Amino acid sequence: MAAVTWRLDDKYHIDSSKIELKVPTRSTLRLTAAGNRREGRSMAAPLEVEFHFDFGSPNAYLAELALPGIEKRTGVKFDYIPVLLGGVYKATGNMSPGESLRGIKNKPEYNALETERFLRRHNITTFRTNPFFPVNTLMLMRGVVAADFEGLFEPYFRAAYHHMWSEPKKMDDPQVFREAFLSSGLDIDRIIARAQQDEVKKKLIDNTSNAVARGSFGSPTFFVGDEIFFGKDKLREVEDEIVAQLAAGRRKTA
């Protein structure tokens, strides 16, 4: 297949801060996770548990590495929901940790200490700081939606995180982007072509708008039913809430 040109300055790739979100009200919103589930995930469990991510968040990368343990212990399966973090920030007035911590004495150092503790607690050895951070993730996030439509969510997801945070690259450079995914064995030209379709762009915007309407302001965000949790440091609370809601469900059906 001929290579598909993908430029950050073309009509498909714009500054994520310029994307206009139409945020629905809480009273009319019900976020649907259809089309965002990993391959092979079962709908058997009545409890809906969601992981909202953007590949540009290192904390989302680290949190996701701990999710299989929660799934194994509780029996639930997380629905993986891609959102555009730049759009979330714009809609909520939030900013990245790098911006919010700039000029603050001691807090950046403490955040780094907490990250080291998290890495040790979960025995994570693959994480590397991306020297090109921050990276514009619009290509990556449209790509993951397109990959899901093409039945390639899982390999794309793993490759994207690998090239962002395990062997970090400048993934907003179109040539670097394409070569990275090719090296991971993906038909990236097929995914790029699909990502330029309106249904993909709309899906990502809808995911982002709906997440904001439900209370999201960053990534990683988790939902256990209607309960929201933010940040990798809330994984224990996420698991506790899963256990509590599953127990409550069993009591209702007993």
C-alpha cells in the first residue's frame, strides 16, 4: 500500500487546543464504551469500569500497567476509553502538571519521589522519561480510535505506549510516527487512512466531551459505575470501589 501522508498542519491534524467540544449535560449523558473495548473483553460483568487515557500522560501509562492486577483480583475488565487530553484541558481550564508545577519549590521533586515509589510498588522497569515531552498526541489518539475500528486496538495501544514511554520517540513527527509503528509490525498506513475519516474524529471528540461532562479534568481518569477517580495514586480506591459495588450487586440479587 502506498504511504499516506500525515501532516500536523493539514486539515486532519490541528492543534488540539483549537478543537471545540460540545459538552453534554450530566442529566442527558450516558457514556457508551462500545467500540472502545479491547479485543476479547467480555460483557458478562454487570459493573462498568473505565480507564480514560491519552498517550501523552506518563501517569496514565504507569497506571495502566497496574490494571491487570486489579482485573485478576476482582474479575472485572476495564473498558479503555481514548480521550484527547488537550481538549479536556481546554474544556475545564486545567493545565498539564509540567505547567502547573513550574516555579513551585519542592512539589516537582515530591512528584518525582512519588513516581519512584509507584515504580517500586508495582515493579515497573520499562518506564523511560520521554525527552521530547510534551508531545502533541492528536495523531496518536485519532490513530487508536481508527485502530479500534479496524480491529487493531490492542497491538496499536501497546505499540503507542512502547514508543512513547518505553523507547521514547518524538511521536508527533509524522515520519517518526510511521516508522515506529511499522517497526512494531502494524499496517500503519491503513490506520492513518482510517484516522482521516470523519467518524474517527467525531468519536474522539465525543469521548472527550462526554468524559468532561461526567467530571473528568485530566488523565488517567477512572469510572467505577458512576464513581469517578483521578490519578494513578487512586488505584487502591478504584479497587476498593469495585469490590464494594460488586458486593452490593450480589446482595441485591441474593
